[in-house]
Amino acid sequence: MTTAIQLQHLIDGAWQDGTAGPLASNNPALPDETVAHGLQAGEAEVDRAMAAATAAKRDWARTPAHERGAVLLRAAAILEESASDLGLELAREEGKTRPEGEGEVLRAAQILRYYGNDGDRAAGGIYSSPRRGEKILVTRKPLGVIGVVTPFNFPIAIPAWKIAPALTYGNTVVWKPASTVPLLAMRLAQALSAAGLPAGVLNLLIGPGSVGNSIVEHPALDGLTFTGSTGVGRNLASKAAGRGVPVQAEMGGKNAAVVLADADLDLAVEQVMLGAFRSSGQKCTATSRLIVAEDIADEFLAELGKRAANLSLGDPTAAGTEMGPVINASARKSIQQGIDTALAQGASLLAGGHPYSEGALAEGHFIAPTVLELPGDGTQNVWTEELFGPVLSVRRAQSTQEAFEVANDSEFGLSAALFTQDLTTALSAMDEIDVGILHINSESAGADPHVPFGGAKKSGYGPKEQGEAAREFFSHTTTVYLRGGKDAQS
Ligand code: UN1
């Protein structure tokens, strides 16, 4: 057994122990194994971190963007060098497979590189003026102290895609990661510290949800970025918005894959498998609803059920494992209850569904990859509520129009995948399917740092993330009416 790693918080440039209760992260595949442990941050740490971020904000805002970006580029290199080790730690702490863990670390590095280089891109604009002797300039300034609250499912990539733009556009940060994945949070903060980030610019506080609440309620907060569950997100967003603090919150998804009769069915089945079961379905962009054209439904579902049943589950750090556990015992319980409720509501099982009662899969927090076909018009909870696990519900559609309507039958609108080879259908989907991210002939998950990420409808609140959208959120504009000071006519 590997020794557990000691967790510390980063406040004002110093690594230090917490002063509140004990905290540990466990390996979800082997719950008796502690991955990292330490003491939680409490109210005193929140106050000190907010004070440090406030004290650092003027200097950091005045540091040339190129220098700020250079810190991110050095941190990216550190992550790249240690991607194999960190990927293993990520797999042990979060439960996704080791290749996915390593891929996530490299993705965090890619995000740091993208925003690191953004320091050398345009920082505003110049407009002509309707008056003589005047130009109108639009310059950008940071918001100030940003509260960053991040989920367990991408322990390093989601923090990177919030923290990197916050820092590169000149803000300081107080960050509260999910308490189930503190080690990877510490690793990202260590990389940024080692890269030369000045004291107070990034503060890391590890602790329960109450720490996130205290950050959001703190009077020094100038902006909040959140990714996580709809309930927590709405609560934090309303607290921040109620005090006039700008908020960006990325929350639920109930993402559909639509497979039409003319699709390449081999490609579609492979992509639906990835969308539904990679990371054990624990992505806000995961495919949790499948809509299949009636003409090909029997054939497609038979193949999908077979593949799901044959997925290789086990220790995510072992070679060949295709799916690991879910994050903890309570997630496993609520996902299993969601499956049981669906079965009680008339769903039929095409794969999985039954809890493991013995062996390593019963000891770890494993859920069988589950495919459920639903009768009727989708009133079952499993069709409407996000389970955040490896559970795919299926309905059949008689026409393309009906398939699009069923895809839109959700309060959420984060992402969707459409499988067709017909260009006209693909073009009409762009207008008809109401989502923030539409994949045509690829799985519903995935994101790139240079394009907007976020949902339609109730999936998010406030501006989107990434690319230009991140610059919009993490900085505000000052419109400058500039004249020379001498009479323009002379
Ligand atoms: C991805 O689809 O690769 O919490 C990223 C989530 C999303 C990120 C998804 N915010 O799952």
C-alpha cells in the first residue's frame, strides 16, 4: 500500500496545516486505502486567504500580462513532466482510469498554455469617435478576488480552466476544490507556486462545502466561478448575485445522443459507449439519454447492450481497465437507487442494473454500466434527473422531428450528440436542438480551451467558460474617451 500524502493549504504563499477537523481522500476502488489526509480549512483560513488575495490584487493586476502568462507556461511544463505520476494519483483519488487521468493532467497543461499565451494577444480595442480630435479606447481590467469552487470529476482540468484565465487576466484567486479530490488540487497549486506565482495570488483551501459558502459570503469577493451540482450552484450563485458579485456557474446536464437510421452504426455505438461510460458517466457532458430511430433500434440496442455488458470494470490504475468506480459510497447508493426506481417505473434492462454483492467490485464503489429502455413518454425520474453515473436511458423515435423534440425534452441543455450522415439533417439539428454544445457524429463530452463551453436552459447561470467567453467574464471593460488636451481645431 502506498503511504498517504499529507495535505496542506496554500495561504499567502505559505503551505500550512488547517485548523478544523480531519480530512482524508480515499481510493474509491479500494475504500480502505487513504490517498491523502490532513486538517480542513476553517473560518480563520478563509479570512486569511481572502485578505491575502485582496492584498495581492493591485500588484498582480499591474504585472504585465506577458509575465503573468509566463508563470502559467512554466506551470504547464511542470505538469507535462509529471503527467504520468499525477495521472496515477488522479486515478487513485478520483477513480477514472489511469490513461484518462494522465490525459486530464495533460489537458490541464494545454489549458495553462492556451491562457499563458493569451497574455500576448490583444487586450482591448480602439473605436473611432464621432467627435474631432478624439479616439475611443476599450481597455480591460481584472475583477479582483475570484472565488473558485470546483467539482470532483475533473480534479485538475476544471480548476485549470477556471484558475488559468482568472490569473492571466490579472485576478487573484481563493480556491475551494471538492473535498474528495484534495491531492490533485494541491498538485496544481504546487505547480503554480513552483512556477513563480507571487504570494497571495492563488490561495488553496481544502475543506467541506461550508468553506465554499464562507468564501462566497465574504465581503472581499469580486467574482465567483463554480462548476458542480445544480443545487449547490444555484445556492452559491444566488448568494453572490444577491450581493452584486458576478457569477459564472456550470451545473447540470441530461445530455442526449440521437442515433438516426442513416448513421454509421459502428461509429455511433462506439461514441455512445464513450459518452455514457467514460469516467463512469461522471461528467456533466456525459450521455445519459439515448434516442434511437425505430428502424434501427433493435439492431443498435442489441449491440450497445452487448458492449456495455462486456466493459472491463476494475482497479482504474490497472492496465486494461475500461471503467472504474464512482466517487464514493453515497454516490453509488443514490445511482443504484435511481436504477431501482427506473425499474420500478417500468424500465427494462438492456445491460447492468444489478449491484455487485461480492469481490473487489462490491468492496469498491462500482456500478455496473447500465442501459435501461423506457416505456411511454419519458416521465420516469431517470429520464429527467441527472444521476451522474454510468446509466443510460433509452427511448425510440418514429421520425427525425420526434427525435429532436425528445432530445429537447429536458430542463437542461448542456450538450448533445447527433449521429447521421445527412447534411441537411445535421444543419437542421444546429437550429432545432437547444444545447450549448452540439457534437455531430462524436460523443457528447469534450471541450477545447479556445471555444465557449457551457449550456443552454438550466444547465448554467451567467456567462460561458473558455476562450473569448473567459476573457469576458474574468475582466471588465473601461471605455476611455481620449483627447489630446489641446484644442483639436488648432
Ligand atoms: C468534458 O466533457 O471533457 O463537469 C469536460 C463537467 C464539465 C466538464 C466536461 N464541466 O463534467
